Amino acid sequence: MKIVGIIPARYASTRFPAKPLADIAGQTMIEWVYSQAKKSSQLDRVIVATDNQKIHDHVKSKGGEVCMTLENHVSGTDRCAEALASTGEQFDYVINIQGDEPFIDPRQIDLLASLLDGEAELATLIKKITDADALHNSNIVKVIRNAKNEAIYFSRSPLPHLRNVPKEKWFEQQDYFKHIGMYGYRSDILGEITQLAPSTLELAESLEQLRWIENGYKIKVAETDIESMGIDTPEDLERAVKSLTKI
């Protein structure tokens, strides 16, 4: 399979403007992500897709591959589709690598790539939740899967709901999984899903992957035991810098 890794890097952010250019121990966040993605053994190319000239010029000055995309994309998926079209090259799959996870582990990228066998339409990763507080945190997206390792549903609420069991005991009696927000798309499917209208469940949960499920697409999942660290706020950045001594 021929796979391109695309890193959407949007400049505007309500909680953290110019986030891709934030400094982490002498390198920008986008440098960290690009460097980690390049370590994957499964990616034929890695491209940063941005809507901002400063990010574009910065990545290029560091020797990275980058392309400009429209400002009005509502999701990283849409930005990936435009970036794919701009390559002028045929790829079987695209892996969307989050631009705000500076310490993404290349092994996670390789694990996701292992699902992309030509038949898989879409794929993503999940990780067992080991923190009881995380289970009830609406910012952490939960996933349930079927016996074929396909995602059935994503939610900001704990899934499944354990009837007649006190909430404080749910964590003891059921395995729960969170979503690791990295996607693999078969190239033809990427083109299709970007043409879909927002769906009812997507709007309710504010999760674009529910649009795909509502329209009958299958999302393969693989379980990782590697933790991820997304940067959404300046406070998250402070924690990330402190964590460097542990990596």
C-alpha cells in the first residue's frame, strides 16, 4: 500500500491561536509532529497542510514538505482531501496525523497503517481508559466496537451505560476505550466523505466520524497501549514541556 501522511496545521484557534508555531524546548510544535511522523516506516511521504503563510514558510525553511490549503475547511479531513489532490500522485491511503500532538509515537502510525489493506475504508486507534476521571470527562471521546473490530459509536459520554450499577463502580466492571484522533482514509473514500452533509449524530456530539457511520461507512479500529498527548490550550503546552524529561 502506498500511504501519505498529512498533518493539518490550522493557524486560527479559539483557545490557542498560532498553536503550530508554539515553542516546545527549542522546536515548534509542527516541527515535533513532522519529525515524529517522518520516523514511521509505513509512510511514503509526509506533508503539512496549512492555511497560513507563516506556517508554510516555517515548515519549508526547516526542510519539510508543505502545501497551502483553503482557510474555510471545517475539519482536518477536508484539509487532507485538498492536500491529497495537490500532490499530483496516486496514493492508496491517507493518514491524518494530528498537528497538535507533538509527541505522537511513530509506532502508532505504523499500527494504524497495518489496518490499511486495500479493503478497509477508514481506520483509527483506540486505547483502554485507565483513569476513572477520564471516563466522565466529556472532552475525552469514548468508543465502542463490534466483534469485527469496527467502531459502532463514538461519544463524549461513557459507553456503555451500566444499568443498575453505581457510576463510581462502572470503571471496575467494564472495559472502556478512548479514541486516539488519528485517521486512515482510503483515497476514494476520503473523496466521498468530504461530500457528505453534516449528520444528526455528528451535530449532537460534535464528532465528524459519526457522519461516516450514519452514512454506512465502516471504521476499523486497532487498540494501542501508547498514551497520546494533545495540546489544546497553553496550559496543555506547559504540561507537555514538563513531560519532556520523561520521554
